[in-house]
Amino acid sequence: MTNIAALTYLLAAIGFFGLCLPALRGGRGRSQQITLPLACVATALWAGVVAWEASRQILWSPLSGVLEVVRDGAWALFLVVLLGHWRRPEGGVRRSLVIGAAFYLALLAMLVLWMAGLGQPALGILGSLPVLASFVGLSVFGMLLVEQVYRNKTIEERWAIKFVCLGVGGMFAYDFYMYSNTMLFREPNPDVWTARGVVNLLTVPLVAMSMARHKSWTTSFSVSRRVVFHSAALFGSAIYLLAMSLVGYYLRFVGGRWGTVIQTGFLFGAVCLLVVILFSGTARSWLKVSISKHFYRYNYDYREEWMRFTRILSERGPGLGARAIQALAGLVESPGGALWQRGDANRFAPHSHWQAPAGEVSEPSNSPFCQFLEKTQWVIDLDEYVESPDKYEGLAVPDWLLDYPRRWMVVPLMLHEKLSGFVVLQHARSPLKLNWEIFDVLEIAGNQAAAHLAQEDAANALMVARQFESFNRMSTFVVHDLKNLVAQLSLMNANAEKHKDNPEFQRDMLETLNHSVQKMKLLLQKLSRSENAEQPAPLALDKVVRQAVALKNAFEPHPHLVVEVPGLVVLADRERLERVVGHLIQNAIEATPRDGSVMIRVGHCSTGVAGAVEIEITDTGEGMSEEFIRERLFKPFDSTKSAGMGIGVFESREYITELGGLLQVSSRPGAGTTFKIVLQPYHAPIAIATS
């Protein structure tokens, strides 16, 4: 017990000396910044002397008594200054202060006289009822001052001073209990005296929290949330290990012959449990939320959070969408989420996901849900919406979003007052009460993420434009090849009249013509990307598809056409639409073995797009993986064919999107591929007769 007493009093002395540093570094001329360091220094000196005496098994001495009076007086002075109206005569405050000051002076004089007889035993001094009664009176006076300070403050001021009132008031209350116990039994209780060091040690963090909260104590010395987090984790681990050690000692004591084995096994399990808790994301999240809630006025250390957010978004490599989700999720301790981004067809399609299921449904940009997000720019709490939909007047959340696993919040991504996407976050690992501060931070962070995503899209568009520029430059070399072919054919035409009856010349001429025709066809296919000057016109869809199929009948496997609904009409350019259909049929034929099948179906749309028509091209070829479809299929200038240029599917999708339609693809490796061209039907305007 002697060692424990010396240790706790020494730690209390170190703690109060540590509080002096931030208090002394504050601005000058503030009363609290003078009295608070004075009280901390007095307490540290008193605790240090008591620790030294405890190591020598001395419970009390006149020196420690004098320092205790100085300590109580310093804290009383601090409380009087903190009271704020101590100069005013009303309310009996001045009279109370005079009585308190008289108490202090009388007790201090009494102790100085006792110090003159240092040969007298310490217990003899403690046995003096006047001294004990004076210390009890000082404790009561201190508690009254704490009550006056707290009662005369506003609600906002109480938020700042409640911890220091709790700490100082608890210190005075424990002194009252200890000296009252001594007066009752006429001798000090060593256990109660030892526990007093723990009480003073626990006062240190309470005073520190109030120093961090009160604006008049704000100094250049501050503790970051990261330091508080690690300190709290370390302190909690120490308390846990100390408790487990005591339990292990008890098990060893009562375990008999098996006591050592039981103790060792218990301690090993306790350490393993501590490691699991320290590395648990849920436990870390709970600790962070608790620290922000109970130790700080605001939920965020904005400097740290913004640096972390920017660092995640600025990391190198692909996957910016997933990093944007990760950065937003980190602000609210969410374990994952998914991102929807505006696409070319004016629909918000699933873009990325992070530690959560990928989205499967796209949302039209003109839906009530998207219109509400764009108009209000609100962060939507889906749980609150389900419980109280009236708080979100005009909002209609789609069913697929309410069915998303562990859905929690929807964060809009705004760019230039337009909705560029939204992120769905999953529920936090630990309970988090949402308030205006969290919503504001998420809105600002969402705008920042939208800017990064838009920058990436612009960079990709610039890259595609440069690739097209390279393609145009490449056409110069193609033109050079055409000139060579023209020159070769011109020379052959010039010699034809002279050698037309020569069989060998005729054979060479046919081979040259065949080679030139094949080469020019190949070049034309590669260069057939120029815009047609013709305007879109109503077209019979089945006729366009029949013509495209007829041009591919020479290849194997032969494509088979099924027209379920004849007479469907769309508005498009015939040559370009036929080229798109022909290209998709050609790809299907090339990907399918000769004993396979290529089926083309024309009819009404079967994918849920009301009133639309579709061309479905299905093959039994090699198929494609989801990664290939997502990363490479629609990427220009990326082809798996040795002679391909990788622009056919890209051009097809661009033209179908230009018509207001959709190009959908579904495929599995080894199970074939299905392309669907979804278009809106054309309805001729009805003429209104006029009389």
C-alpha cells in the first residue's frame, strides 16, 4: 500500500505539473490564466511532498499540511475568479469570501505554529480536533464555491466548466470525507489516505478537458484527436491488463495446485482478447466516436480529416470511384458503399463500389429521386426517411435503394449546381448520431469528390480525343497505300490494250485486281467513320436488319433472323444503323465456331423499357468476362483482333446513344454473348383537319 500511495501521489504531481505548461503559454492579462497555473503548481508541490513522505511511511506532516492549505487556497482563488462577480456586494458573496479567507489564514497560522514543534509525532498533530475541524471547514467552503460557480453560469458556460467543477468538487468532497472519518475514529485510515492520491490523479484529465473547452483558456498548446485516441487506447489497455492481472492473481490464490496453470491460461486468453479488440474496426470506430462526442465540442478535427480525405482522392492508380467512396465513408465510420454516376444516356448507372455489393440498377436522371437530390442538395438519412417521410417532402426513394444491403445515407455529388452522381453509404460500425455538422461535412466532401471524378472524366475524354487525332494522322498512311494501289491499277490499265490476249497477263491481272479489291475493302472498313450528310428518316426496322443479315450470309455460321413484330419503325440514318447492326453480327460470327449459331431477333423490348423496340443478337461463341466488358469492350482503339482497330463497338454505342437508345450486353465465358439495341419507336404525327 505504501508503494501504491507513493506512485499515485507522484503521478498526480506529474499530471498537475503537465497542466501548468499549456496554462502558462496562454495570453497575458487573463485572470484565469494566472490563477489556474498557480493552483496546478500548488497541487503538484503538495502531491510531490506527500509522495516523498509516503515512500518513508509518513501519513501526514506539518509541511504537507501547510502545502495542502496553500493548495486549497489556490483552488479557491481560481474558483472565485471563475465566478466572475466576486467584486459585487450583492448575494452575500463578499461576506462569504471574507469568512473563507479568515479560515485559510487561521489554519495556516495554526500549522506554522505546529511546525515549530517538529519533534512532535505526526499522529499527535492529526489528533488535534481544531486542525481537523479547520480542514473539514475548508473542504465545505471549497464545495460551496464549486456550487456557486456552476449555478451562476449560463448553459453554454457550463458546457466548458463542468469537468473542472466535477474534478475540483470531487477533490474537496473526498477531503471532507477523509477528515470527517479521521475525526470520527480519532485516527487516520491508511486505505482512505492512499485512495486520495487516485482521486487527485483523476482530477488531472477533467481539468484538462475544461481547459480545452473554455475559450478563455485557449492556448497554442493543444492535443490532437489522434493523440487522444492512442492515449485512451493505451490507458484503457493498461487498466484492462491491471484488472486481468488482479483476477489472475486471485485465480492463482484460490486454484490450489492448478492455480499457476489456471492463471497462465487466463492471462493468455485475456491478452488475446485485448489484441482482438485493439485490431477490431468496430472497437476503434466506437472509441473515435466516443472521444469526439465527450471530449470535443465538434465532431471533427477538420485539418486531419481534410488531409486524409484529400490524400485518399489523390492517390495514384485506377479506381478513383472506389477511393471517393472510401474517403466519404471514413468521415462517418461507414464500412463501405457504392457510387452511381451520370452516364451518356442521362441515367445514373452503377460506377464503383467499396467493401459493399455492387449496384445493379440504374436510375433515370429525370426521376423524382434524382430531381430531389439536385434541387435540395441534401444528404438523405434513409432510416429517418422510412420512419418519418414527411421530413423529406417531395422525395420518392426507389425500392431498389431501400432494398440495398445495410443502406444508411445517400450523399449527392454536386458539380456546378448539377447532380453528377450519388454515393450510398452503409451503416456505421458503431452508433453515430447524425446532426447538422455531419451533414454539412458530407455535402462539402461530396462536392470535392464530384470535382475529382469530373476531372478524371475530362482526362479520359482528352485521352480519347488524342487517340482520334492519332487515328486521323494514321489515315495519311492509309491514303498513301491507296495511292499505290491506284498507281498499280493505272499501270495495269495502260498495259491491258497491249497484252489483253496474253493468258499469263490475264491471270496476273485477275490476281492483282482481286488483291487490290480486298485491300481497298479492308481500308474502307477501317476508315468508314465519316458522318453521313443524310438526315435521320423513318425506317422499317425489319428491312434494315434483313439487309444487314443478307450481307453476312456468305460467312459461317449463317445468321438466322426472326422478326417477331414486323412493321416496327424507328427514326435513324439507314446507312449508319445498318453498319452498326452489321458490325455486331460480324463480331458474333467471328466469335462463334462453324457448328454454332447466330440468332437475330426483332421485336418489342423485353428488358422493362416501356414501349421500346429492340434488335437482339445472340451467339453461342466464346463469351466475355464481366471485367472485359467493363474495362475493354467499349474502349476505343483496344482490340483483341490482330487486324482490328477497336472502334466498331465504341462507334456502335455512340450512335445508338445519339439516337436516344441503349446498347446492352450480357455474356459469360464459354456461354455466348447477347447484344441488345434498344430504340424508341417512331410514331408519325397525326394531321389535324381544319375547316
